[in-house]
Amino acid sequence: MKKQLFMMAAALCVSTVFTACSSDVAESVQAVADSQDGYVIRVKANLPADVTLTRAISPTSEAETALTTSWAAGEKVYVYKNDGTELRGILTPTGITNGGKSCTLTGAIKGKDYTTADKLTYTYLKPKAGTTDPNNLLGGATFEHYFGDYSGQVGTLEDISANYDFCSAESEITGVTANGILLDWSDANFERQQAISKFFITLGDDYSAMVKPLTITATGLANTPLTVTPAVATNKIFVAMQNTTESSLACTFEGTVGGLVWTGEMTADMLNNKYYYTVIDETPSHHLRLYRDISSVTNIAVVVDDVKVGASLDGSNVSVSDNGNPMVLGTDYTVAYKKGDADASTADAEADNYTAVITGIGKYKGIKTSNAFAATNLPTAVITLTTGEGYVGDEEIIAQGATGWKVGATFTYEGQATPQTTGITYESSDDSGLSIDAEGNITANTPGVYTITISVQGSAQYNGATKTITIYVQKSGTGGTIEDPTAGAPAMWTD
């Protein structure tokens, strides 16, 4: 793949030998003395066996776990005086041999002001910011990218190869003419001065996540934060990064997926402690996992309801949403409870300072604590008698042997307005004299005064309740009343 190439200052690790052809120099000296057209230099450039440490990449497939490097016709090496800000010449590869690993860099160089205190610097692809072109070698054009500026990446190897694959070298000037024309210089060594990392994006363990853009921040990362914006959302991104710390880069990532911000961390290991080359394979352990951090994302909403005293604290009173979309308990988060600083699993009557601690899982991470909520007392059931023909009231006189009488009851409680009939029990004070079945049907056996107890057992929604009624059983054929149940009866309700 054809690339532009610049090589610039450093003492670096790809062994490239630069030598001037003495006859060329001799032929050029007089021309320089008479004009500013410059003189031709030829530089022998050999790439070492370990090509991953060298200059240009030649991507053939983004699925490869290694990148090849080779010289290619049409590439350009830019030559500067000293610190790399004044452009003096442009060299191109000729005589490429050895499978692209060897060539002669050839081109004209300007200037007759060199001394042995100076040096030549070479940049592949990218010059330094502030580079000038006093000899109009670019024909008035300007550089689109500069060393240290990694902005504008689109996440592909082709883009890195064309615009960001930076390496540099320098040569000491060891011989000049009396009027400052180059005669001899030292060999130069080239090395890539950045990482090329391949990131496979997941949301938690979801490998279908498509991210656009991805922002990378790290102490020691040049031009941080670095934002890579693919042309379309993707789950695979190549990134060129430059490290300045001579240690591993602890990177943080922020990506936009589905309009929401997701974050992650990964360490980029260094090659030779500073310049590094990394291609991460597609195994899950090497994926860049992005998460929604519920501790920092503002549109994670937690809603908690008060609980009733005695209720189990099991997450059922908590709802969590992300940007208005409900999150799933057990899939996206877990819930634990605190009463003050202590763990809590059941609500009690004393506490009014419960909090729910939400922990992100799956695609989510981080912890978010809810506002305090209370444990409130349960409402008490209210029992109401059924009235009307055939039903007894709070006090009734029933003739001995009477049939068809019934105790009927319903109950309600706060928050439940519909009368309930299930869960009601009936009990007589003396089953032999006055019996009552589970449906409230009464059998009057023996004259006397009896009580019926109506009970509703408590539940998680309400406290239980009881109600009693009095029933007088008179001897058949007598005229007793509630005020005087013995009126007209034989002595003291006997047969």
C-alpha cells in the first residue's frame, strides 16, 4: 500500500545506514557554490529482521495480528536541519530489494550552511509542528499532520498508514566543505515512535456493541484526550498513540454506543519501555470492555418506595432505569440494603434511615446509593358485619333450634378499598351450646348467652384484627328480648 513517509529526530532502533556517494558530492559541490538548486545525496536504507520495530506499516488485512513493513516506491522521507523545523530535502526509495527491506533513499538536499555541530533529522510521514519550508520544496502546500498530533483518526490501519505512522532518525554531520556543503554524515537508525493498538469493543460481555466515537485518555499519552471517530459505528478500532512516560500506559476509554456514554480501562504495555507496538487478538480476555458506570452517569435513575415493618428487603421496592429505559434486577444490577452503616435484610419498626445500595453488573459497573427511605407500620384490618335478613348483628336473640342464621363478615385495610372475604375465621365461646362453621353458619343448641369471635390474620400488607358479637339463645316458644332474654322463659333457660 502506498504511503507517505517522514523520518524525524530520535536515536532509534531500526538500523538504516546513510552514506553519500563521493562522486555525487564532488559533482554537486560546484553547483551549490553557483546556485541554490541543491545537490543529490544517496542513503542506503536497510530494514532489520524485526520489522515490527521499524517504520511504515503495510496492512493487508485488519484481521492480521502482525503488520509488515517495507519500503515502497513513491514514499517520501523528509530531511531537516537540526531540530526538524526547517525542511531541507525530500528523499524517495529507489533500488528496492530484499522483499522491500532494502533500498537507497535518493533526493536533493538544499543549503550550504552546515557545520559539524549540526545534524540531519529524518521524518517518515509527519513533521514537527512549526515546520517551515524556506526552499519551497512543497510548492506552497502545507502539511496536514504533525508529529504529536494524533487527532482526526478514523480507526483503520489504512488511515494510520497514510497519516499517523510516525518514526524518525538523525545523522551526525561529520564532514562539510569550507562553504558549508555536506560531505559526510553518520549512519541513521529508525524506529516507530508510537503504538498501533487494535481494540475489540464489547459492552460487558456483549460482543455486538458498535461504538462511535471512542475517546482515550492517559497520563503520558501525547495529545490527550485522543478521540477516534470511525466513519460508521464499529466494534473494532485501530488507534495510533504516542507515549512520553517510558512506562505502560494506563488508558481510560469513553465511547458512545446507542447515544449513551460507556467507559472502560485497559493498560497498553510498552515495547522497550517507551515505543511500543500492540495488536490485540480477538479472544475475550483481550477485548476492551466498555460499561455504563452507574456511579457517575447522570441519567441513571433510582426510585425506592417505603416498605412495611416486617417486610423482606429483597429489591422489590427498588426500580432503576438508564435514560428512561428500565434496567433488570439480577441482569443489570443487584441491590443490598443498609440501616445506617449496618447491613439489613428485613425492615423493622425502629428504622427510618434505610438505603438501597445498587451495584452494576453485566453491562454496568459502579455503585449508586439511593436516598433514605422508611419502614412504615402496617395498616390494621377493619372487620365489617354483613347486615340484612338471615344475618346476625352485634347482638341477636335466636330461638333454640332456629336454622338459617349466619354470621357474615368482610374486611378492608388502608390501601385496599375492596372488601375481602378470604382469610376470615369464626369461633364460638361454647360449641356445644352454639356452634358455627367456617362459613359462619350458626346452629343454636342450648339456651344461653354466647360470644362469636371473628378473626382476620395479619399479612405483609396489613395487621390482623378481631371482632366479637353476642348471641342469646332462648328456649323455643318464649318471648325473651335482648334487654330481658329470660322474659317468658322457664326459670333460667332450662328445658
